[in-house]
Amino acid sequence: MDKIRKFDLMEKIVHELQDLKNSQQAVIQKLAKIEVDNIDLGDKRLDKDLPDMHQRVADNLDTIAAILEYFAGQTDAFSDKNNIAALKEQEAISKV
């Protein structure tokens, strides 16, 4: 795999991890809304299960955020080490 293609794939993964992080944040917000609504409702099953669900999703979010931070750093380091900006510029010139 050439360096530009590898970098592009790395960037794609960073964007997918960002999307996954945003999705997990949305799930946490929805769970919190259900928990608040259940304060008035008082359903025992929801009282029992929602806090555990909330914690598992929060733990997943923490893991995703850590992976995203690590992998974004790896992607930036790869770009710097291999001078991807110059390679892309050279590739664009070659296509003309």
C-alpha cells in the first residue's frame, strides 16, 4: 500500500471513530432523557436497568475517545514522517 493510500485510510478511520464517538454521546443523552422521564413514572425495570446501560455506554465512550486520540496522533505522525502534503501535491501535479 502506498503512503498516500495508507494515510487516506488512516484518515477515514479517524473520521469513523469521530462519528462513533458522536453516536455514543447521542445514546448517552437519550438514556439520560429516559432516566429523567422515569423519575416521574417510577417504572422499576427502568430504575433497575437504565443506570447499568448508561454506565456501559459511558465506558464505551471513554474507550472510543481514547482510541480516537491515540489513532489521530498516529495519523498525524505518519503524515509528518512521510510528508504526505508534499506527496499529495506531487501526485496532483502528475495528474495534470
